[in-house]
Amino acid sequence: MPQRLLADDATRLPLEHEPLPADEVLDGAPTTAVRTLGTVGDVEVGVWEMSAGTARDTEVDEVFVVLSGSGTVEFEDGERILLAPGTVVRLSVGERTRWTVEEPLRKVWIA
């Protein structure tokens, strides 16, 4: 039987941060952490966090829900989404994004 409880409190789940590659950092010295919690079929579920700063990323197919923190994610087409607890966002594979995090941002992702 699959594990039912993936995290008793995803907002406090311990994560180990690592620096981002220098070519992805646009401002500050942001770090990120990721922890995969499990799978549903071929889909992974996990927790990701980024410290304050600005970085760019190339996305995978993903839906995420912001748990804590604040910031913005900007897309190449000019769309800008404010990120705060409760925000739900859909990312598509290959999209180039710019993440600006004001308060450490933690999200649950499904990809």
C-alpha cells in the first residue's frame, strides 16, 4: 500500500539549501532546496523553497501551490504573477521564467 502521509507539516519540513548556478542568478545570492515526497502514477510531488533574490529558470510541466513567502514569477511573454500563500500556478515545459523572491518562498509542486 502506498504511503498516505507525505508530510505532517509541509511548511516546516526540513530542507537543505544549495546555491544556484551563477549563470541563473540575476540579483542577490539566492539558494534553493527541493525534497520529493512521493509519486502518484508517473507524477512526482514535492516541496521546493527559494531564499530571497532573483534567478531565472527553465520550467517543466508543473502545478504548484505557494505555502509561505512572497515574490513574483515573470514569463517571457510579459505575464507577471504575484506569489503569496495560497497562489496556484501552472508552468509549462520549456518556459523561461524569472523568479524574484522577497521573503523565502516555499511551494508544494506536482510535476
